[in-house]
Amino acid sequence: MSAASVSAAPLWRRLLAGLADAGIGLVVTRAARSRLGTGRSAPRLLRLLGPGSELVRQQLGSPGQRLLGVSTIDRRTGQRVAAWRSLVLFALAVGEWLVTTRLLPRETPHHARERARVMAEAEAIARRHPGDVEARHGELMALFRRTEVPSVGPAIAASLAFGAVNALLRRRFAPTVEISAEPVWPHSP
């Protein structure tokens, strides 16, 4: 297949493949969370390596892609993305995950107590002013102003920087397109 003859698969097919992958990812993530607890990083790793991850979509084909007959190829060559290119983009995603995880504030018992206190106060304010939106809004704003919130600014800045680098690399390094392939379903004999 030449690069000139590459045309994208129908939108409905790409969307359904993405929805199927999202559903599978949700089930796998929930199962991992229930087995490992919420403190573990397995759900985040599943996003990088799971059945609907970009690495799997480019190199093997995700379950949704296989089911609906969609394949991810390099737009320039018309062939599967070179493995080393996919691995470089994967390494960038892992780097983003490691840096942002490191920069996010740690959840402490103090933060959990503070969050519970703020939520209880917000509910009390809502009960005190059921029909007066302005009074409720004013009290809630005062509550939020005097509440200490851990800073997530560095993690957001790092994530934005990695996102910009990722977009630049993806556009120049491994531009992809999803094309129609032979679907697994519906199977005709």
C-alpha cells in the first residue's frame, strides 16, 4: 500500500473500536483496582500498556480495532509504524507518568481530614441556603478561600510540557492514520 492511497477508515468504525477499547480498559482497570487497592499505580500503567494503549494499537492492534476491522499505520509509508518509533513515543509517555507522579502532592491523613471537613461544611452551607443561590455561593467561596489546597501547578506544567513535546514528535516522527482492515466480526464463512 503506498502512502498516496492511504485513506482513513469510516468514522463510525474508528469510534466503535475506541469505545470497545475504552470498555475493555475500564473493566481491566476496575479489576486491577479491586485486586490491588486504590493506592497502587496499576490503573495508570494499564493506560500505557493496556489493551487500548497507543503502543498496542500501533504494533499489534487493539481488541476493538481487531473486532471492527481497523488498523493503525504510518501515514507517510502506508505500513505499520516502525517498532522503534512506537517505543520512543512509549518511553516519552512513561517519562511523563514518572515526572508528574513525582510532582503531585502526596495524600496525607491531614489532607484527607481537611477534605472531609470541607465537604461537611459545604453540605451544611447547602442545607442552610436551599433557595438562595447568591448566599450559598458567597459562603462556599469564603470556605474555599480559607481552605488550604496542596499545589498541583508543577505537575500540570510538566504534563503540558510533555504533551507539547509528544504532539510535536508524533506529528514529525510517527504520524498515524487508522485504516479499514479485515474485521473479525461479523465473520462471514
